[in-house]
Amino acid sequence: MDELLPPDDDPRRQPVREWIANHSNPTPREFAESGYVAPHWPAPYGLGADPVQQIIIDDEFSRAGMKRPSNQIGIGWAAPTIIFAGTQEQKDRYVLPALAAEEIWCQLFSEPGAGSDLAGLSTRAVRDGDEWVVNGQKVWTTGAHYSKFGILIARTDPDAPKHKGITYFICPMDSPGIEIRTIKNIAGAESFNEVFFTDVRIPDANVVGDVNEGWRLAKVTLGNERVSLSTGGVLWGAGSTALDIIEEAKKLGPHSAAMRQRLAHLYIEHTVIEIIRMRTLTARLRGEQPGPEASIRKIMADEHGQRAMEVARDITGADAMIIGEPDAKTGKTIRSKSWYSGYMFSKALTIGGGTGEVQRNILGERVLGLPPEPDPEKGLSWADTRRGG
């Protein structure tokens, strides 16, 4: 990692250090207007930073202990798409508030009948003058219950093939006709939601890009992708890494030979996944697009996360399945208790963000060149697929 970082006296570090020195406690809006929240974005929203500049900025902010505003969907998906295809009015209205996390966004994509095959979505939007009337249902919408806006894809031409006839909307989440129901997951958290649309009216001014071209936008990312130094080892839902679990195991030992072997295997997996991440990062620093390692790492990291949380459960025994009040005697929360939600949620790792099976299909077809699976719906309109051809 040290070899990837430009030296301390690299002149590109100086502007970042000066900004940090002059903004010891910046407001979210100051952060947004500085361009440092998403430096890879084009000006005036970012700095048009190349990969090396991005890791310099990451490194300097990490040293200073400064955190950027957090708005996962707004910064990671909504604003980049608006910058790419939105009108100037949309850019002026939505991008900076998203960067500053003043307005939180959610993603209204998945449906009960359209998950892995998202293009089969059935939520409909019908034009009525200067508005679109939306009816349907979305599911697994993280943060819908506290979001200001959602990025919504809905079917606007049922007679087009399923990958066509979809339009991309900016949806105000307080619109009349929207009902949000929280879903309690297996770990007891209520972060997911079902979202129901009943005659919801969205202004035509909220269409991003061209009507019926929303599928293309749903896959859009800017060419100058985000390059980050942050580790990929954090286990989703736990805030821990395999190394944290191994350190905890040392405190709770001695362990059986079988458990020692599991811990060694966990360390090896963590190291391999980190090496793959570094390979991706170095490719970007050379100005190259990542190869298949990104998809491979997704599969490996999800399964690694499940195995790691199973080890965390086993090394701590029954205490690992306790959630709630601190220890009655000491008044302190046992570290392992924080792994309860991590272990329970880890079951979803191989489903969320694209199932492991779908990821393997992608690798088989796009990397290994294997023939694609037969598609009985090829050439049919979406409406025909609903009628069974």
C-alpha cells in the first residue's frame, strides 16, 4: 500500500492539506462545494480527479480524521446519473444537496416479481399531460422511510421489449399515494421497506434522460469511477473484519486444532481478497479498466463474510447470539454481542447486490465465453411475456 501512495512531499498533496487546515470542522455544504466529497466527478461538482489524485485525497482526509458526508444512494447513484443525463435544472436542484447529505435518497428498483431479472419490472407509469401517474410496488428499498427522494424506474411502454420502455424518474417520497411499510430483517433491524404506489403523480420535469431509455441509465456510472484506498475487508452488517475476529479469538483461546485451522483459512481468504482489491486499484492507477477480478471478488467476499461470522459465533458460543442490554455485572457490552446482527445479516450477503448464482453466470458468459442461457423471452415485448408469449 505504501508503494502505491505518492510520497509525503508530492506537490499534489499541498492543496488538500491547505483546505483541511482552513476547514478544521467543515459544514456538509462546505464539503460539498469544495469538490472533495466526490473528487472524481467533473467540475463544478467534483474536481475531475484522476485515480492518483483520488487516493491522495483519501489519504490526507484519513490522516486528518475527517469524514465526508454520507448519502449512499444519493452520492453513489442518483447524483452521478443526474450529472450524466439530467437537465441543467435537475443538476442545479439536486446534486449539491445530495453531496452534502442534506437530502437523503433511496433506490426504487427491485420488485416482488423482479429481482435478479430487474428488467421484468411491472410498476407502470402512464403519462397524463405534464405528469406521470405511477402504480405498482417496490421492495427491499433501504432507507425509504427516511429518504427525501427516490430514484424510480417504471415501465412506460409495455409493448416494447422488456429492456426498453422503462423510464427513470426522480420521485419525491412524500408524494400523495405513496405508502411505505418497513420490513424487519432476520437481525431485527428495520432498514428495508416495501413501497406501494397508488396513482402517484410525478411531474414530467422529474424524468431523467429520455423517456423509455431508463434501463440504460439504471446501469450508468461515470467513466471516471471512484477510486478508494478504503479496505474491502469490512463485513457487511458487522463493521468488523476477519482480522478483528482473529484478534478476538486470541483473547478467548486456547482453541481446538479444528478451530485453529478455520482461523488460518479465514486469514488466508482475507489476504487473497485484499490482494484482488489491490490488483483492481493498481489497474485503475495505471489508467486501465478493471478486469474480471471485480466480479470474482464480489463472489469471494460474500462467502468469506458468511464464514467469518460463523467463526465469530463459534468462538464466543452462546454469548454470540445475545442482543440487548449490557452485561449485568460489569455494565459493559460484550464485544461479541455486536456480532449478533452481523452473523444473522450475513445470510443475505450472497443475495444482496446480485446473487452468487447470477454473479457466476456473468463470469461464465462474459469472462469464460460460455454460451448464454436460453432466453425464451427474446424478441418478445414485455406485454407478450406477461401473456406467456
